[in-house]
Amino acid sequence: MTHTQTQPIELHYWPTPNGKKITIMLEELGVPYSLHYVNIGKGDQFKPEFLAISPNNKMPAIVDPEGPDGKPISVFESGAILLYLARKFGKFYPTTDERARVEVEEWLMWQMGGFGPMLGQRNHFSVYAPERIPYATKRYQDETHRLYGVLNRRLADRDFVAGDYSIADMAIFGWAAGWETQQFDTTEFPHVKAWIDRMNARPGVTRGMAVQAPVAPVSLKDDAEAQKILFNQRAR
């Protein structure tokens, strides 16, 4: 079942890999949305009004004024948002073929449970950690390498990770698009590189990736206060 959106979907956003998954999806769907910036380096994610829709104080989140039965609904967690939007608009997610649906969900969960978290830990210990811990650096660098290998093998005989282009590709691309900063030579993963090129050729992906913040980004590596907010979070 598809839906024609008349009121903008509120996207609570900051231009991170997880945030860009949702801008890609919304641009691909071509539905109206409004941006509500959550400056995670300044602690906006701890404001009561944001916690009301995202209790884990993580971005992105959405508020759909035209939710089930016409009533507003809020959704947090990028994977849950992708699934909600895909079901609502009947696109980028199989609607009748259970085997195809399972494939999409497998690769979406692979990203949510592994590819995103492991790459995030790799970035933290290799770039932002105040002290270098060789074991941790190697551990997450090796795991990132392994996961790129898994993705490369998957893409060896197909254009997209789960058959047709889907929310699984959008979720993975949000992180894979930063491969250069992850210190990987894509010649080692040619099928991933070809997939990245296919993704970048999609106008919706280009538009979604281009959504930036309203202020000039500050280098997290040089912003001690932002690091304190992001890396030393405690219950508030």
C-alpha cells in the first residue's frame, strides 16, 4: 500500500552516516520533509523535546504527521526509520516476496549491528581517542577490513546487496561513502568500489548526501568540548 504525503515529515538530523541514510531515503522517495537540526557536538540530543522522540539521545529521528490512522508518529533508530518509510510508501523494500524481504532485512541488520558500529569504533580509536591503544586500533581496523571483505564478496555477482536497489543499500552506503577516511584502498575491494560508483550515480543519493548542517562544521578532532559531549555521555 502506498501513501501520498501532504505534510512534510520532520527529520531530526545532523550530517553523519546515520543521518544521511534518511536524507537519501527521503530524496529517493520524493516526499516532502523538513529539517530539524540536532547539533550533536553542542548537546542538542539531550534536550527534553528531542528525548521525547528519541529516548536513546541519538540522531536521526523522524516525526510523521500522517502516521498510522492519520495520527502523528515518531520513529527513532535509522534502521527502524528506513523500514517504516519503506512500508508506508511501498518502495525499496519487497512487499510480497518473503524471501526477498528477508534478504533486505539481513543486510540492513548486518549494517546496523556490525558495519556501522565497527567502523564507528575504528574511527574513534584511530582518530579521536586521547591515547593510542594499539590493541584496540588493530582490533577495529581488522574488523573493518573483514566487513569490507564480506561486502565485496556479496557484490561480486550482483549490482546491489539484496537483489533490487533497497533500503539495505542506503543504510550501508551511509558508512561506506567514507571509505577514504577509513584508510582503505578500494582496489582491494573492486566490487565495493563499483557499487559505490553505482550508488553515487543515483540522483537521489547525490541529493541526500549533499544535505549539510546550517553551520560550518567544526573538526571533531580539534573540538575538545564536542568530544566530551559525544564520547563521555552519561545518563542525564
